[in-house]
Amino acid sequence: MIERGFAVLPHTADRILEAWAPTYEGCLEEAVAALGASFAVPREGAPRVLRPVSIAVGDAVDELVALLEEAVYVCDAHGLVPFGVTLVRTDDGLAGAFDTVAIADLEVVAAVPKAVALHEIAMQEQAAGGWRCHVVIDV
């Protein structure tokens, strides 16, 4: 079975996030973890705050974009950086909670994400099993 994980790669003035997992929801969860890890490190003992999230039904790419855009919004508007998310499929789409840390409790190590780029984006079920995504993040 495919393991869960993510990678953060450089891309000119942006960065690329790649994530993979045995399940669709797991791949989305890894993408959110990659987003947080791409620019910040929580200080030891930093308190965690759960913040509800819901994403309307869409195709795989639409749901990936909506989830990552919501994560960027939570950073910008609320000063909370998602380092993970727990998701479940509902009749309306996806529901769950971001696992966040306040910006004041982080070491920022790279440019803060500004948006999800819509070019070079992919969210695909793999022939060997599991899911994989690729997304460019504007910084």
C-alpha cells in the first residue's frame, strides 16, 4: 500500500506542493500539511487550535483548490497557519477541521503563501493505487 507524505519543491518565484496518500481525503490532508510546512515551523509547545472547514462538492481539482485557498485565507484573515486537517466526505462535499497554530507561535522560514495557482495543477488517482496531487503556490 502507498504511504502518506508530501514534498515541497522550489519553482521560480513560487513553490510546488506534491502530496500522496492511499485515499483521496488523505491526499488532501497531506496537501494542507505541505502548505503549512512550506513556510513555517511551530515553536515547541505551541498551542493548537482546531478551526472548522467545509468544502462544497466539486471535482477533485476544484476541491483541492478550494481547500488550499481556505487554508491560505485562514492564515491571512485569522493569523492561524494550518499544519494539518482531518476530512470526511459528506453529502455536501467535505467537512472537517484544520489543525492550526497562531502565527505568533511560529518561526516563519519562507515567504507566506498568497494564492493557489491554477496552472500545472493535478489531483489524480494512481494506477498503482492511492492518490497524488501537484499544485503551484504563489508566494
